[in-house]
Amino acid sequence: LDQLADQHPGLEQYAIRAFAKSLECVARTLADNAGWDAIQVLADIRAAHVNGQADVGVDISTEPGSTSMKEANVYDLMSVKRSALKLAIEAATTVLKVDQIIMSKQSGGPKMPGQ
């Protein structure tokens, strides 16, 4: 997603980077709960992904806290991940739409003289 963000100018870039950061929450929480240094684990995972090792994830059982998920025989159903991600995006979009509606409505308070 960081590479995708680099291709977009302006505010879109910030939105893509914020979305990418939000996805790191799962890895950070796993590393924290396992007792690892979450910042170091995330840095290791990010470095591995930049170097083309897209299957590296959090390893809660052995140090340094990250390993190849293929080598560890850890597999997830893509349909479950896709569904959870889709629902999370829809929830965030709904919150933003409601916020936009609230911000665009005028308050019901008394009007200023001359309006």
C-alpha cells in the first residue's frame, strides 16, 4: 500500500497511508500479546515485505517474532479476510458519511439578527 500511496498525489496519498497503518494493528497486537517488541517485529515484517518476502508475518512462539508463514504452515482463508476487511471498510465509510452529514447541517439554535 505504501507503493500505491507513492503513485497518488495529494490527500489520497495520506488516506492510503492511514489505511495501511490501520492494517498493522493486527500484527502489532499479536506481537504485544506475545511479549515481543512490537515496533521491532513490525519493522522486521515491513523490511521482509519490501525485500519481496510477502509471506512473512508475526510468529508468537519464537524470537525474533516474525517468520515465513509458509514455512510455519500457517494459512488463513482468504474469503474470511476479504469479508472482514470489506465489513471494516463499510463501517468506516458509514461513520465518515454520518460525520459529513452532521457537519453540513446547520444547527437548530436561534438565528443571528439579520439572517
